[in-house]
Amino acid sequence: MFSTLLVNALDACSPGRRIVLHASTSTDWRGPTGRGVRITVADTGGGISPETKARIFEPFFTTKEERGSGLGLWVTQGIVHRLGGSIRVRSTTRPGKSGTCFSIFVPHQKQKIDVKPQ
């Protein structure tokens, strides 16, 4: 998940642009009782147009021509959903303010530990 978001941010940023990775404990934006971890990857690249943003989670959709398979964000979204989480994207192409921010929330999981006597 994280490598997809970071590679996409690197591809979007020319020299002099910024990428910020942030992780923190958080509550789920779908309901304040859910606790978990939020990971944000933001860049000051060119941004994503509204037309492209509407399709970025579709399988095989890519803007990278021969360099991309179009599966990275689709797989990322699938992993996040299997973990019970959610993914959001905000982006603007406004000159001087362009950039994209992906935010992933993954709830804390209660782990069952089987302890077998020796």
C-alpha cells in the first residue's frame, strides 16, 4: 500500500516539490467510536484532474502509459477494505496550490493469540 502511494507521489513531483508522510493514531471519520491508525501521503505535485480522480481506483486505469499497470491503487484500496479501513483522496490542480493527499485509516484489530501448552 505504502510503496504504491509513495511511488505515485514521486512520479507526480518534479525537483523542488515536497512529499510528506504522516502516521498517527486517529478515529474513523465514518464513526468517532472507531480507533485506529491514519497514514497520510501528500505531495505538492501537479494534482489529479477531477476526470482522472473519478477513475483512479479502477483496475487497469493508468496515466503512466507503458510504465504503469493501473493496478496499484486498485490493489491498495482492496487491501485497505479487507483490513476494515477506508481510503480517501483530495487533490487540486490549481496553479500555485496543486497537489494530492491520500489518507488511509485502518482500525485497530483485536488479535487472538493461541497459546499451546508445551
